[in-house]
Amino acid sequence: MSGVQFVQQIDMNSLKITELAPGVAGTDAVNVNQLTASAPQGFASDIGNGVATSFTVSHNFSTFDVLVQVYEIATGATVHPTINRVAEDDVQLIFGVAPTAAQYRLLVVPVPA
């Protein structure tokens, strides 16, 4: 094995490592840009118009493997409409009573494969 080898912990005394190349192997260190790029990005949208009880929303993640949650904006309480994954990019929410304008907030997060 070439390069510097350490047999004890490294104490950086609050300093940081800069210009770290992107990791490639499973045991390599990674930089912040790699972590940011690999973190699942989410989608959020306000739901409700006072008339409709069904809403189809496009999240554009190109997968059925998404976590979907809905909460009431005023209280933060989670609500449980019927949720259908109707296409790889679309979820459908069905409420028993038409939500008022922007009553609820929809959150969609893709599940990494």
C-alpha cells in the first residue's frame, strides 16, 4: 500500500481538510459536494382549493418508490387522505371533504434504490 499510513487517530484541532478529491471506493472519504448530490431531494406543494376532493400532483422523480406525507398547515397535524401512485411521476390524493385553499401541505421524497 502506498501513501501515508496512520496507526493512531488524527486530531485536526478544529481544522478542516480542504480540496478533498471525490471518493470512489466504498472505504474512501467523501467531500460535501458528494454528500449533497447523493441526498434525496424532496418535493412539496400546498393542496386545497375549497372545491375538489381529488388532486393529482407531479413530483418528477420517475419512480413509484416515494414516501408521501400530508399535513395540515395551520396545526402541523398529519392527515391521512387516500394516496395512490398513479404514474412514476404522479401521486393522487383523495380527501373525504374538499380541503380549503392551501389547507394541506404535500411532501414527497424518493426512496433510494
